[in-house]
Amino acid sequence: MSVLNVKLVNLGLPKTGTTTLHHALTQAGWRAADHKVRRIHDRTPGMGGTYIARQLYNGYFETGDPFRHLDGLYDALTEISALNPSATLWPQCDYAMIKVMRLARPDMLFVATWRPAAETSDSMRRWNNLGEDRLPAGHIPGLPEGYGATDPQRIRWIEGHYAMLRDLFGDDPRYLELPVAADDARDRLAAHIKIDLPWWGRRNENSETGPSGKNDKAETARGAA
């Protein structure tokens, strides 16, 4: 059995630098999960290829410990939401889930990758139909079905999400809101998780379209947010 245990969870929303966080942690030697349990990490039926969010909820409802099925696989969970026609799972927006994460693992560290809400909303709009189609079709905590197709609606939801996290965590030292574009973002994160980070930069930048009208993470992101 691997000695890996989940010790960091990102509660930030999609398009706030989650891929940057994932790459930075991977370059530092951690195994980080981005959206899904990759089959290279676990080929067990019912695990490999499933959403991280699904396994968090499975652990929570089966045992009371959201990390029950992810310990032994990952050091960090860098993107935990899922959004497709058959599943809308947003643990980072779920107060009860966040609370039980803190109770189940008192030494768990949390980070919330952050970008200005207007930038995040615009990036969502341009990302694989996330902003204008998939978000309004979902049932997301704080963003009910039918909302999220416009910038003002997305911005209100984004701002509300981070306000909730600030209210929930207060001055808890286990929590770090991380502006990923800040000059000292790498230093802040390194101090928070107490490891050296040899890389920090920008990964998975949006453009309106690439050569095929897609971006380099479209296949990964399809059906997930």
C-alpha cells in the first residue's frame, strides 16, 4: 500500500489557476489529482477514470471520511468539481462537505486558487462551453439551474463562493487564498505547504480558439469543470 495521503485540497473554482497549481505540485514531487482518478494511478473498477468529486462523496456518504478512497493515491487534490449531463458535483461549494473535510482530517491544508472574478468569468465563457452552456444547465451550490449564462451572474456566484470560504475559514492558518498571478504566489504556497516549489508560472492559458478550435485541455475538461 502506498504511503501517500491527501494533505492538501484546492477549494478554488475552475479557471482560477488549478492547472498551474497541479503542475507546480507535480514538479515538486507530489502526486496531484486533477478532475479524475487517472487509470495510471488506479485501475480498479469503480475507481480508475472516475471523478475526484465522486470519490469524495462516496467516502463521505459511505464512511463519513471524504478521503477514504483517495488516501494511498494522492498527496493533493487540485481540481475537484465535475460537470456533465449525468453528474454535477462541486464539493468546494458544499458547506457540509468542507466542514466534514476539516473534521475528518484536523491537519488537512486547504488552498483556494483565485483570480479576479471578471477574469475568471470571461475565462469560463471561453472554456469548452463552460460559461454559456454547461454552468446554466447544472445544479451547482450557489448557482442553480438556469443561472450563470451571463458575466454578471457568473461574477456574483464567483464572488459569493470566495466570500463563503473567507467566512468559513476566517483566520484559520490551514487555509490560504492564493492569487495565482501575484508575484509572491509561489512563496506563499511553499510556506503554506512547507515544501520547495521549483516551478511556478502559467499553464493551460485560454485563447479564443486553437488550431482546431479547442485548447490543450479540452479532452480532459470535456464533461468536467
